[in-house]
Amino acid sequence: MRIWRLAVLVAVLGGLLGLRPPTPAAADPSPAELRKLTKQAAQLSERYRGQIQILEEIRIQAKKATDTSGSLQAELLAAQEEVSRIATTSYMVGPLDAAQLLAPSADPYKVLGQAANMTYMANERAKRVENVRKLIDKSNDAKVNANEKIEKLRKEIKAMQAKRKDIDKLLSKFGFQQPGGAEGLTQRMITVRAEIMANFPMKYGVGCLRPGDPGEHGKGRACDFMMSGGGRAAGGSDAANGDALAAWLIKNGARIGVMYIIWKQRYYDIRSGGGWDPMSDRGGVTANHYDHVHVSVF
């Protein structure tokens, strides 16, 4: 019996003391800083006549990372409160009296009950403390990720600001057009659409104006060239047709006034220097542009 009693005490101490410390705390990401950078990005997009895809993409990533960090912080606080509650309960039950445990006259049922209760509370507290430790690590990682995304957005804004002269030249070259006519599209978008359809088969159709849309579709400066019936990813010859169209747009974009294209969860923005950049998951085939090539013009 004495060996069993000693094992109980060892298990209690081992459960409470055998935990590695959490990593040092990281700095909290600043929602205020993200709001300021978001405003700067919006001002740049307005100046450069359309959403700058690389800034919008990083802004979305930074917002998600900051939200995740906040959620983990709330979860961590709840877990810490739970540990505190269990610790208080353990205190109220009282420590296991070693002398009573070893006394021959002790009520065995009472002693066993107290020992079992203390073992349960110790194990429960140890599990909760370990959970808090893991949450602290996850929260720190989330903070670091959010801060990195915010810093990346700041650097990209500076980079776009540094390209102001080059972008102003592009804007001057293509001028500014207002939508007009029955279709509500700019003349440039109508011309680009006609040239695309003269070179590529569009058996699934083309969608352009979306009244009320805050982006290029609402301004009459964007069209979606469908590569499937919609809602399913293009495959086979349809996907090849989309790839060919994207390559043609990149080659001829500077000539016909293409501002950016989106295809297969990637975007190519002429104003930011060209080159494909990945786009984060927007939640579906159509939102991720696997069933159509999006084209926006100056």
C-alpha cells in the first residue's frame, strides 16, 4: 500500500512539474497600423485608376493573420481562466496529508477518495496548463505572422509609391475613359474584348458589366472570359485556351491597355512590374478564377 501511495504522490508532482516553459511572448500586431496601411493602399489604387492586386492580396493576408492572432488571444485568456479555476478548486479541496495517508487508523475509503480526487485535479490542471502552453506558442506564431504581413504591406506600398513616375506615364499613354453606350463599358474594354474574341474561341461566353460592383466590373473596365460552364475548373482544351489567352494578354497588354489579369488563382499586374503572383484562396472555383480569365484595362 505504501508503494502505491508513493506512486500517487510522484504522479502528482510529475504531472505538475514536467512541463517545458512556453516560448517568449511576441509583440501584438497593430490593427490601427493595418487600417492606416489599408487607407494608403486604397489611395494608391484610386490614383492608379484601379485596384492594385499585389496590395489587395497582402492586405487580405494581413487582415486574416491579425484576426487569427486576436482569436487565439481570446482562446488563450479563456484557457488561462480555466487553469485558475482548477487551481482554486484544488486549493479548496486541500493538500493530501501524507501523515494521514500513512496512518494505520485512517479510513481507507476516505483516504483513497482524497487521493483519487487530488490525482484527478492534478492531472486535469497539468493538461490545462499544457494546453495553455501550446496556445501561447500558437498565439506567438500568429503574432509573428501578422506582423510580417503588415510589414510586407508597408514595403509594397513604398515600392508602388516609388514607381509613381512610370505608372503616371502609363496612365498618360492610355488616358482616362468613362463608360458609355448601352453596355456601360469603356471604349477600351470594348476594343480589347473584340480583339480577344477575334483570336480566341469563347464558347462559354463573356461577362463584363456588374452594376454596383465596387471593382473594375462596376466601372465598365473589366470582363470575365469564361473557360467552363461556370462553377467548375476548366480542364483539357478549355484550360489550354485559358492559358493561351493569358499568355497573349501578357504579350500584348502594353499595346492594347491591359492593366491586370487574373487566372488560376494568380494575378499579373502591369503597374507593379509584371510577373505572376499567387493569390490566396478566396473560397471557390469562380472566386479563385479557375473557370474564367479576368481582364481589367486602364
